[in-house]
Amino acid sequence: QVQLVESGGGLVQPGGSLRLSCAASGFTLDHYTIAWFRQAPGKEREGVSCVITSDGTTFYADSVKGRFTISRDNAKNTVYLQMNSLNPEDTAVYYCATGGPEPVGRSPLECYRYLEIWGQGTLVTISS
């Protein structure tokens, strides 16, 4: 069964850190583009970070640049999102996604365009 399972969410105080994990099963992650999205209450889903595997091209949303880092451990077939200096605006359900053909272009829109496999999400709440 092909699936992604996120974990690592929780309640953190402003200024704190969290590391989200996204474990893949039923397929190998290292062949595919990987990405993290988030959806805050009452807002549309937004792309947080995306990596094109073939050449390592990486994108981050402006709101998280310098604070979040996407990475992967191929041996564990897992993708991570390290989140530092968290603030209340980072509160959201975070989803990982992967799969689909390699993006043709090199832009955030292209990176996010072809993703086919999604996890169920993990809730991150930033509050004092």
C-alpha cells in the first residue's frame, strides 16, 4: 500500500522548534519530488517547501525562508521539515506530498504541480 504518514506535530511556544517527519511506505521516496504544504484555519493550502530530487533544486515560501529546512533520509525513506523560530502564524495542519512525474521547469509552481501522493496531515499549534 502506497502511503505517506506525517508525525511530529504538537503545541509549541513562540520561538520554539519542531521537526516534522513524513514516512513513506509502498514506494521509494528518493525517485520523486517531495514537498510540504500547510493549511491554516480559514485559509487556503499553501506550499511551504519543495525539492526536485534529480538536481536538488529547493524552494521555500518567503514566510519560512531562513527558519524552515526540508531534508530527507533515503535509508529511512523519510522526509523531514525542521521548523525553527516558530510564531503563531505558523499554526496549521502540515502535509507532505510526493510522486508524479519530474517537473519540467524549475519554479515553485512547477515543483508543486505534479504531486500525487499525500499524507493525512499533522497539526502544529504555536501558542503561549
